[in-house]
Amino acid sequence: MFTTNLKIKSRNEHKNITSSVSVRLILAFCWFYYIKTHDVRDVEAKEVKKALGCYGHKNGCFVYCCSDCGQWVFQSLGCNARICSCCGKRYADSWAVGLSKRMFKVPHRHVVLSVASELWPYLKDNWPLLKVYQDSAIDALNDYLPKSMRDDSIEVGVIVVLHTYGKDMKFQPHLHLIMTEGGFDSRNEFVPKVYLHADGFAECWKYHVCKNFSKAGVPFAVTNWCFRNKRFYVWVHKDGRINHPRVIARYLGRYVRHPVIANSRIDFFNEEKLLVGFHYHDHQDIRHDVVMPVDDFITALIRHIPPEQFKMIRYYGAYARRSKKRFKKHLQSSIEQLKLTLFGIERPKKILKCPYCGGKLEFVWYIKKPPPEIPKIQGELFQYC
């Protein structure tokens, strides 16, 4: 792969360029030949198959009927594949909104953690070690926060989201933490801790992740050298303070099960030379244009698909399943209401409105086939699930 600052003229020099490019279009054109020359995991083949079968309104649908005007309305289903830029983002946004309603009604903070690049080769395609990577975050917080607050009973609530890629699609493992800004004491009362010293926490984070990596099989010489010579990354943004859980949905929507690359960032696909061009903006908002062979693009795309049973989002501390009920008075809803929401028992149904008259829609049935015809107004008002 190579990176270059392309000019508009140089882009126009490519022939047979597809202007409206999507991930699904590239996979549809090249996947058959890719699997003949590359080793593909079963989960990668499964996710690509789901994405290739995603034709928007052709995946089946829910059928509704308006009780006022009698019109039939179809709500189409998406594929929800991890690499589908459309369905993956919709799923992430929906999940984020649901989670924000089940969080503690206390201030939260967004923190990003990473390790020295010398440890990345050991994390690459090593999903058990990536689990250790996630566990190290709560070990560091349980060590640092009680000491800084001078209360050994403090228990912090953390949601840890694993990201294995950067904006350039390269392997760049890092963690996004949504943590309570403070912790809960022995009386289950919330004690705020507004200021988190990034440098102090970075040293604690470095100690625990190096110790855990050594126990998990990473050579001690490597972890010891990183501990003595490298600074581990801890990013606490000044605007990362979240005063209300509902606001957290806009953070989670970006990072939870988000596709590796959005279709809007793909600039062209040269079908003759088998090249893909895309762009990204760094932290200084400087644009970078990247051109790579299509095989490298697909490899970078599917490499970040986790095994089927691997959890990219984990809950620790006060947010752990065993601990959460102890702090139920801090939840936005009661534990009983949460159970109804989680397991679908007697939960209130969302009332859908008819796009024609605004009346109430009644669910009729689910069909596996695509709807016979979707009028334009329905396509606009009823998004894919």
C-alpha cells in the first residue's frame, strides 16, 4: 500500500473509473477471484456473503397496514453485516441509542487508550490477547482511581470498545472507554472525580498492560523494554465530558461496530488496473489520499472482522452484569424496566405512523421475499432495519 497526495488531474488520468463506489460494489467485482488466491476465515466469508446479499429492499420485510386509510406499508430489512457501510452504521446508531437509555445518570468521560507500536505485531490476529488488552483497562482503572480518590471501595463503571483499525485502514489496535467520571463507594453512592490526570494514568495503564501481556505469552524482553522506554497513549479530550447519558449516543454511534470505511470516503475504483482510492482526515483535519491494489483493500477490510463469539464491547466494574443491580437507583430506568427492554417481555411497542395519512400502522406479518413494489414515499420515510 502506498499513500500519496493526489491532485484532481491525476485522478482523471485513471480510465474505467467507477465514480459512485461502495464497499459492496468492490466486493461484488473482486471477491470471487480474491478467495481463489487468499486464505479466508469462515467468519470473513460469512460476513462478505451477507454484505453481498444486501440489496437494500430485497432482504425481506415487515408488512404493515394503516388502520385509517387501509394502505399497505413495507419496512425493509438490511443485512447488518459488519463490513456493510449502510447496515453496519444503522445497527451501531440504533444500539448506541438503546444503550444510552440503560446507563447510569451520572457524568461520563470518553478516554482513548493505546500501547506502543512495538506490541502491535503480537496483537495482530491474536484475538485472545486482544481480550487481555481490553481486560487491562479495568485493571488500570481499579488501581489508579481508588488511590487518586483515597477510597479503596470506589468502583468505576466502564464500557470498553475495541477498535483494531485506524482511519487509513491499517492495523492500529486501540480502546475507546466510556467511563463514569468518578465511582461508587461502599454505600453505593456516586462520588465524582472530574479531573483525570492523563500522565499519571498512562503510567498505571502501561504497568498493567505490560504485566498482563507478559502473563499471556508476549516475551518479557519486549514488554520490559516497552515499559522502560515507551510512553503509552492516553487521550482525555477536554470536550469528551458527557453530562447526560442521552448525549453519549453520538459517541457510541461512531465507535461501536462501525464499518471500517464509509462509502463516502471511497473516491474511485479502477476496474482495469484494480486500484482503489480513498481519503481520510487526520487529527489536524489534514486530508490524506490513499491508493492501493484492490486485493490489499479487501484484506484490510476483512482483517478486522472478529471471530463469531468475540465481544468487541465489554462491560466492567459497576456496569458488569453482576454489579449493575447494586446501583439501580442511579439508572435512568428501574431494573424491572430494563429487563423488559432487554428481553422483549411486555415492552411497549413503538407506534409507527402511516406515510400517507399519518394514521396508526398495525403489524400484519413478516415475509422473507422482497416487497412487490416500494413507492418513493415509503423508501424515504421507512429506513431499513
